[in-house]
Amino acid sequence: MNAIKNNLETFKQELKVALELATSPTQLEEVRIAFLGRNGRIATIMSVIKDLSAEDKRTFGPELNACKVWAELAFQEKKETLIKQEILRDTMRKQLFDVTSYKPQTLTGKLHIYTQIIQELEDIFISMGYDIVDGPEVETDYYNFQALNIPADHPARDMQDTFWLDTPGMLLRTQTSPAQIHAMEKRELPLAIFSPGRVYRCEATDASHDFMFTQAEGLFIDKKVSIANLMATAQQFLQKFFDRKDLAIRVRPGYFPFVEPGLEIDGSCPFCVAGCSICKKTGWIELLGAGLVHPNVLRYCGIDPEKYSGFAFGTGLERLAMIKHGINDIRLFHSSKIDFLDQF
Ligand code: FA5
């Protein structure tokens, strides 16, 4: 019978140690199966009861039962301890969690490339003494064409496919040149204005043409204004914009009904010496339409062409931005693609 007693004692000692070593619910479950499970150690110990004599059953039965109850209590106690420890650990984890250290990835806002280019150009012209003026995008035939020396039957109207509105004589402006007329009508002479803004043409789109794009117009009117003044202004503007003090310009004849003579102004390629893909190996890039304001236009605005003269120029801002930043498709400008916009 001593063997039974020894067994019970060993069982208790080993269960104590096993419970002590169990530090997770999984380990505790392994202990339960090994010691208290249906085929576990306690079941083996209890199985000897059936072989005992009636007297021994009376003596050892209660002892064996007490051992089983003790084992179950010890297991239960350990289980509760582990649960409490886990709750404590969880509380600590939450207390130590620093909410201020969480920094989600944020998108930073910035000015659209349109706005950046417009501001850059405005700064250049303000530094040259120009006033910045705005003009309406919904215009009349008079301001967009007639007062610019393009009467109703003039073939030059075909150069700018027009979005006409339902109201007769109203249109979406096809160029920023109407800003010249508004300025000459309203302002005292001499005048120097720079007017950037959106324009519209009913054109099929491709990588360099859009139905909605941005232009800027410059106008300077005073006594004795000449092409030399226009060229000096154009060169200074382009040198500042491309940040190249050595940028040269050249002029070629061009046709715009509201200037006489009409000119196309090219700038020497800011990116190469001997020719590259941007200047199509010519060393020159077409940058501005320009000329001396046509006497008819001055007369439309009540200005005497015998006393005053002036120059005007116009340019496509997307084209300037595309050259400066190496953008290969004009449609990206209003595509709202963050990857594209993020570069500027
Ligand atoms: C004009 O619009 C004249 N008003 C410019 C001017 C002003 C000349 C003052 C003389 C004196 P033009 O049609 O060439 O000119 O357009 C000027 C620029 O606008 C072009 O060089 C080009 O950069 C841009 N542009 C024209 N059409 C489109 C288009 N569909 N998409 C994008 N840009 C365009």
C-alpha cells in the first residue's frame, strides 16, 4: 500500500512542477491532458481502486479522491492566475501604447502646376512693371474677334475653332488677346498689362493640343514703341523663365490679324548647344506669337495710331511648362493624376 501512497506523493510533486512551468494556456492544456485527462496520470492512479480489498478501499478511496480534488483545484487556480496575468499584460500594453506616435501617411497639398507657372510668369512681369489683369472666359464676338481686326467674314476665324454659346454672338474665348481690348478701353496710357487665363478651342485633342488650355497675353502701349522694345522684353522674360542668361531669341514672320508686322519669336534651346530632341535638332524652340499692335485695333479702342504704338505677345502656358519640365502630354495637366502633379 506504500506504493499507492508514494504514487500519490510523486503525482502531486510532478503536477506542482508542471503547473509551475506552464506559462501559456496551450502549455496548461497540455498539463491538464497529461495529468487530469481521461487517459492521464490521475486516471491511472484511480484505476487501482477496483483491485483493492474492501478494507483498503475504505482506507485509500477517500485519499485517492482527495488527491483528485486537490489536483483539479490546483489546475483551476493556475488557470485563473494565467488569465489574470494575461489581463494585466493586455492592460499594460494598452497603457504603453502611444497614440501620438501613430503617424498615418499623409498627402501633402501643393499648388497645381498651372498655378505655379502662372505665378512664376506673373512675378517676372510684375518685376518688369506690368499690371496683372484678368479677363472673362465667356466673351462676345466683338472682343474675341471683331475688335482684334477679325471681322465676321475673315478667314482667320478658321484658325481658331470656336465653341459658340446658345446666346447669339457669345462664345468661350479662343485666346487671351481680348484682354488687350478690355485694357485699352479701360486704362490710361501708357499701359503695360500681362493677362494669363484659360481659353477654349473646339479641337481634337492629342499630346500637344487640348480643347481647353491656358494662354497669357502681354501688351505694352506708349509713344514710340518699337519692335526693339518687344524683342528686349521677350528676351528678358524668356531668360528669366528658363533661368538662362545666355538664351538668345530670333524672329520669323508670323500672321495674326491684330498685329502688324506679326512675328513668331523663337528662343535658343535652353537644354542643348548643338540640337536635342526638345528643339528637334534645330537649336531653336518656337515660344511666342507677337507683333506691333495693328493700327485698326488701336482705333477700335479709341487710341490714335499716329501718337501711340505698342506691342503684344501671346503664348501657351502648357507649352512653356512642357518644355521647361519635360512633360510629354498636355492632357496630363487636367488629368488629376497625383503621381504627375506631385512632381512639381
Ligand atoms: C494666339 O492665340 C494669339 N492670340 C497669340 C498672339 C498674341 C499673337 C498677341 C500675337 C500677339 P496661337 O493660335 O498661335 O496664337 O496660340 C498661341 C499658343 O497657344 C500656341 O503657340 C500654343 O502654345 C498654344 N495653343 C494653341 N492651340 C492650342 C491647343 N489646342 N492646345 C494647347 N495649346 C494650344
